[in-house]
Amino acid sequence: MNWLVTGGAGYIGSHIVKCLVEDGHTVSILDNFSSGSINEIKNNVKVFNEDITNIAGVHRIFFENNFDGVIHTAAKKSVAQSFLEKELYENVNVFGTLNVLNFAIKTGVKNFIYSSSAAVYGVVDSDRIKEDTETNPISPYGVTKLVAEQLVTNEINSGNILGGSIRYFNVAGKDKELNQDKSKSNIYPAIFDSIKENRNFSIFGDDYPTPDGTCVRDYIHVSDVARFHVEFAKTLEKDNCPRVVNAGAGTGVSVKNVIDSVNKFLPSPIKTQVLPQRDGDPAFLVADTSLSKSWMDFKCDYTLDDISQSAVDGFIDEHQ
């Protein structure tokens, strides 16, 4: 198949591109390189340097090419920034998605996979989150991802395109040939920043109702997320294909668990400090992965230690 990956030069997008190419697909990338890097393009793929909000540019790309499917990962992704720049997030994450989706439909694209986020759930009073859990996003970022999801679902339900939305949990780790996550709001980049700056890594709260008192999250290797898209794409023509599906490991991992795992691969242990809990941080955010297991028999290949080792190796390589 001939796939277009928007945001294909970014952290997650570049791993998806590599997985598609290795699976034998033809791949093109649409990216404005605001956060992605041209250095991430390792394969023989066509590159369109364009912004998803540019109607004329997106129109031209779709009408001059014959794509079978779109994987739409391009988005603004900082929760903190979304509170300060709501209009920007609405423009890129909602209007940009609508722009890509509309031209995909107009040009007869058959498949559309939307990269969504567990941020659509908000704070959930449960230790396992199912796809039918009520969505109640608590950030403008989460709101825009949910609205975009709904746009995609409406077109699928109308029979205009096949597809679905994949709700990522905590994506981490890296392929040895590609760069790793640079988002400082995520735990691995935050740990490495504390090491570079020779300061204590901040643990926000150690008095949660969890086994060790720190927040518990679901970490999934980015290469597993990439493969998730390829496997999900193979099921889109089946009857009753789910409109949304969680992409997580289905395993709860605490902040202290992550630190212990990273320490296995560092020459000296991370220095830490405990600060008060942050507002809005739930004790547990872990995916119920029963749907992905039953629907497409998906199982993660990588463990927490695999994630940590790949991230540490990448960090060391960057600073040698």
C-alpha cells in the first residue's frame, strides 16, 4: 500500500515510517519540520515540506498523488503550552486534522488512522482505562484530540472512509537508528535533563495510594506503537472495526520503577528529590488492552527495561 504519514519526521511518526517501510509499504511524509528533523528520514521515502493547516498545500499533495491510506500523527502535543496557546492548538489539532481528513476523502483514500492520546480520558477513578470509559479531558490539548477523534469517527460512521483512532498512553524508548523523545514534560527526557544539568530529578508526590507511593503510568515502547499502527491497518476492513483503541502495555509502572530501571543502565544512580503532588495528577493511568489483544492479537515486544536501555543508550550516544 501507498501510505502518507503526517508528522512522519517526528518522534513517533519516524518510527511508524520505518515500520511501514520494513513491512513492504510505499511511504510518503508530510511534515513542516517545526519539531521533526530531516535527519529522522532514514528510508527511501518521498517528503512533502508542508503544514497541515495550509489548505492549498494539502490539496495539492493529495490531488497530485494516489495514497491508499493516511496515518495522521502531525499535531501540537504540549499540555502546558495548550493552556497558553489554545487557538494554536485548535487550529493545528482540529482544523489541521479536518483539512487532511477532507482531502483524503475527496481523493478516494481508503484508510485513515488517527494518532490520538490517553489525554482524552482526563482524570479517571479506575486503575484500568477501557475505550468506553467516559472521556473528560482536563487540558485544551486533550480537548482538541477528542474533537479531532470525533471528526474522524463521524466520517467512518458515515461510510466515507475506513479507519479509527489510536489512543497512546506513555510512549517512550527509541529505535537505535532514530532519535528519541525530546518532550521535557515526559519522564525520560526529564530524567536526562536532570542528569545533564547535574540536579535532582523531581518526584511529584510519594504519598499516593499506590504500592510505593508514586504515580503509576503505562509505558509502551515507541517501536511497539509503530507496529501497532501496521497491525491495526490490517484489520480496518473487518466488520465492527473499533473506532478507538488503546495503545499501551497494560502494565502499571510507578515513577520509582522507572528510576530503578534507568539506574540499571547508568554508570551512577539518578539523584532525586520529592516534591508535593501536582494538581490533576491521578494515582493510576493504565490502559486496559483487552480490546487490542482480542481484535488484532497485539502483544508488546518490549519491556520496561528495554525502553530504559534504549533511552539511556540514546542519551549516552548524544553526549559522548
